[in-house]
Amino acid sequence: MFTFFLLPTLLLHLESRLQGLRAPLCLDPRERAFPFLPGALLASTQAWRAVEEPLGTRFLSADWSGTSESKPVFQQSLTVHHCFLVAAWLKKIFGDHPIPQYEVNARTTEILHHLSERNRIRDRDVHLVIEDLKQKASEYEAEAKHLQSLLMESVNFSPANLSSTGSRYLNALVDSAVALETKDTSLASFIPAVNDLTSDLFHTKSKNEEIKLELAKLEKNLTATLVLEKCLREDLKKAELHLSTERAKVDNRLQNTSFLKAKSEEFRFGIRTAEEQLSARGMDASLSHQSLVALSEKLAELKRQTIPLKKKLESYLDLMPNPSLAQVKIEEAKRELDTIEAELTKKVDMMEL
């Protein structure tokens, strides 16, 4: 298989040399990706295959691995002929400068031969254009001399005979014709050119007015934007101040929280120690805080349940009481009261211990 690591370098040198000689490569659009974008050639060998068909070198594919003995004789002779043409062309292009090294094989030879042919065609076209311009210049010069001779013969007029004012007017007329790009200095040529300039002037003025209106809108929007920016900056300052205040409050709350947590742990430890001491002294569990709270809740529930009984009892209060039965009830209540007082005194004495 052929390799093409040095050919892009040669193409870059060729392009720079041809640009220096004012004869740049001229390739059709299908071939522009090859000489003017050498980086694309180095990126992938597919870019080289894209050049093969425009160059007519399908038989020189990069996957071809045959030897020179297996090539047709016609192809070998054609390649050798192209090698001589390419060598002569490179010598002509580079002159006294050394030719960059590149791998000489069938494909690179065909590519360089194609470039040389394109360059030769471009040189021929440029030469024809130059010759045509020279011919037109000579024709214009002959016509100018003819017109000058007619002026001399008819009215004996010559630019050298003009006064300074006349010469200045003539130069202004010529400059105006050149600036307006008219074919001559006649009034029929100047009027359309001036009309075109006037139309362009009105179009430019209209465009200028549109730009001014748009600029006024932009200035108005800019003013509103600046006012909004100022308000946003003030709001931002207020928000930052409020944020700093809130941050200070949060820090204070965090410190208080830490203090309260420490106190809570201290109280929890104290409660645990007190409970252990009370347990060691034989305190009844019914006298604990939880038990008392439960008893208080139970008492509140009993009071709530006695409310309807009290209402029912009110209807019997107007009746005449039975003295003997009332005396019995009073004695029972006294005994129950004494029992409760004795029990309460006992529990209070235990708590004092």
C-alpha cells in the first residue's frame, strides 16, 4: 500500500510558491478540498480517495498492492512520462530553491501532474486576460489620440492651451466621470449617474432615519434597563443586609440551642440521679411524677363523670332528709376522710425522708 505523509508538505510549499509568483492554483469545486485544505488530507485517507475520481486515477487506488511488473505497459509508460513533466514543472516553480522531499509513486505523480496541468491552464488564461487588457489599453490610447487630433484640427484646442481654471474644471469633469463610473463625460451619461446617486442618497437617508428610530428605542430601553438595574442593586443590598441580620439571628439561635442542649443533658442527668436516690430510699412508685400525672388525669376524668350525677342530685336536694340515714352517711364519710388523711400524712412523711 502507498503512503502519503510527505505529499501535503510539498503541496503547502507549492501553494506558497505559486502565490508568490501570483499564479495561485485554480481547481474546480470538487478538487478544492485537496490543495487548499491540507489538514483535511492528513486527517484521514478518505480525503485522498475523494480526489481519485476527479483525477481519473481509479486504477491507482490506495488499496492497490500490486508490483510494477503487474501493471499494464501503457500505464507504466504514462507514469514515467508524467514523472518527467512533474519534475520539470517543480523545477520551474521552485527555481533555485530546493524541492521538498515526497514519496514518488504512481498516485502522487498523477496528483502532481494534475496540479501542473491545472496551473498551466491557469497561466494560459491569465496570459490571455493580460493580452486582452493590453490590447484594450492600446485601443483606448489610440482613440484618445484620435479625439485629441480632431480637437486640434477643428477648433485648435489642446489641454495645454487651457488656463489654470479650465484645467481645474477639466480635471474635475474627468474625476467626476471616474467617480460616477460613466462611459464618457456627456450629459446623457452624467444625468443617470446623478439620478442613481440621488436615489442612493434618499435610500441612505431613509435607512439613517430607521437607524435613528431604532437607536432612540434602544436608548429608551437602555434608560429603563439602567433604572431597573439600579433598583435591583438596591434590592440586592437590602437583601444582603437582611440576610446578614438573619444569619446573626440564626447563629445566636444555634448558640442558644447548644446551650439548651447542654442544660437539657444536665437536667436529664440530675433527674436520673434523683430517681436513683429515691429508688434507693424505698420511694413508692405511685409517688413518681408520671404516676401523679396519671392520677391527676384520672381525677379530672372522674370529676367530668360526676358532673351529670351532681345535676341529678340537685333534683333530690329539695326533699326532706332522713335524720337517721343522714347520720349514718355522715359517720361513713368521717371514717373515709380519716383514712384518706392518715394515708396522705404517711406519704408526705415518706417524701420528707
